[in-house]
Amino acid sequence: MPAGRLNLRTLEFAVEEVPVPTPGRGEVLVKVEAAGVCLSDIHLIDGTLRLPGNDLEKVTLGHEVAGTIAELGEGVREDVYPVGQRVLLLAGMACGRCANCVRQRPGCLNGLTRGVQFDGGWAHYTLARTATVYPIPDSLPIEQAAIIPDAVSTPYAAITQTAGLRPAQSAGIWGVGGLGAHGVQLLRFAGAAPIIAVDPLPHARDRALKLGADIALDPMASDFREQVLAATDGLGLDYAFDFAGVPAVRTQADSVLARNGALVLVGLSGQALSLPNDTAFSAARHRLLGHYGGLPVHLEELIKLAGHHRLDFSGSISGTFRFEDAAEAVRQLAEKVNDPIRLVLTP
């Protein structure tokens, strides 16, 4: 079968023929029907994103995966995981070896990411431990289901858990791309008010307004701070979400936080964090919150919300490509051709 493979040593990406894997004990074989192409995949390919403890030479990319169960491994109950069941896959899994895993405590200390530290879903078939397999209803289109494990669950978890945002609190989003576009929708769903989207690209700002932002600002505007303060009754933002992963964003976002406001880092830059004035930061009781991915509970909540049409991500699917054309999908996302939210690979 064709698979989009990355050589983690040379950073060469190519679609290669690989054997269809066989599920082991506690695993299922999933026929992949849709797999998202994420900016993180681009950063893996260009070498700007490297996760520690990865000693693989090559890996099949793809951490946003949905499909149907094709085969069961030893010990897997068919009444729980029936062949043909539509499913999506958690973007990561527990290592099974750390102190928390051995003692069956929540919160693996060395979680593994699909498509990075083990083979992902840019292929016709992929393996998954049963603990990472979640059934999805027929009411949830497979392409929308595929992007939930990261493009949707990451901003959802950042907003609802890391920030703990409550209705009527103000929020700003820097970067209205694959994560930020969903962030705007989810802030609207969570009741944030006002929602201020910040992006240097005019069409990205227009998109933010269509998705539910109250205001969309150019970060380069000379009166940027004044516009934020005017929109928040002179108080500033309760929460500023950096979805861009750009150091300059963090300085600007901190400058418009309200007292006790929090800057939430969702986008990853791999660069040092710095504060222009630690005294001002502390005096205003500002907070810096790191965020990464989402938890199983967030996946379950989003499946229910999307399945019952409380959330609709149909507008997020900007284009589809066959698995054999994965390199072209990578190119178009890297070059931002037509400014896609999410590109999806399909059989």
C-alpha cells in the first residue's frame, strides 16, 4: 500500500510502498478513510519540529485519522470493536512504561504522538491500540471526524481546560489558520465576548469574522492597542491565545492583557520565551499557560457535539487529495495555496 513516509534523519519525505500491517494483541487494523494534513506535519518535514526520545529512522506521518475497523488483533472483543465500525483515532497514546502508566494513574509522563513516534494514518491502513479508538456516529462526516483529534481538539482543550474560559470573558486569537479558525468557532460556542481575531492577512481576518469573531485586527496597525482597549471597555483581554507560534505575537498579546489576564501558548515555535518587562508582568498579575494537544475526554465531547450538529466543521475542509498525492498536499499547505484551513488525504 502507498504510505507518506518521512525519513527522520535526512528529512526526506516520499510516498513509498509498504506492507499492510498486521494487528497485534490489543490492536485493531483501521482502513483509513480520511487523514488530515497539519502544519505540524510540515514542521516535521522541514525539521523545525523534533520531539525527544524518537529513535525511529522512518515514520508514516498523519496524526489526524478516521476510518473503519478492518481487522481485530488477539484479545480484542468484536462486540466492543466490531469490524466495519466507523472510528477516529486519538492523536497520541500512553507509553505504557512510565511510573504513571505502570501504576495505572492518569497522565502518562512520556506520551507518544501518532505519526511522529509511531506510524500514523497517511496510508490506506494503520494500526491502533484499542484505547485510542473512538466510535463515531453516521451523522458525522468522515472528513470532519478526521480533523477533530488535533485541529479541533487542541483549541477546544486550550479554551475549555487550560484557560478555563467562562462565558462573557474576552479573548483574542493570534493566527487564524488551521488551529485559529477553529479557535474562533469554539470561542463563540463557549460564549467568549468579545472575540478579537488578529492576523496580518486580510482574507484571514475576513474568514475570522465569518466564523464568529466580533473584531478582526491587523497586528501591524499603529493603533492596535487602542483598538483592543476600545473593544474591551478599556480593560484589555482576559485571555490571549497564540495560535501562530511566533515570539513577536507573545509580546504583543501580553501588552493588551487585562489585569489577571492569561497568555495561552498553543502554537509552537521551538524558540526561547522572553518577557519585555518582568516587573510589569508580575504587577499586572499576568499568567503564562502552556498548552499541548487534547485529552480523550475532549475527543469524546467533540464527537458528541459535532455528531449532534452543535458544531459544524464542513467549512474547514479546504481540499482533498489521494494518499498517492500526499507530497502535493504538503506543498500546497506549506506554500499556503488558497490559504487552506485543512487539507485531507483520502483513498
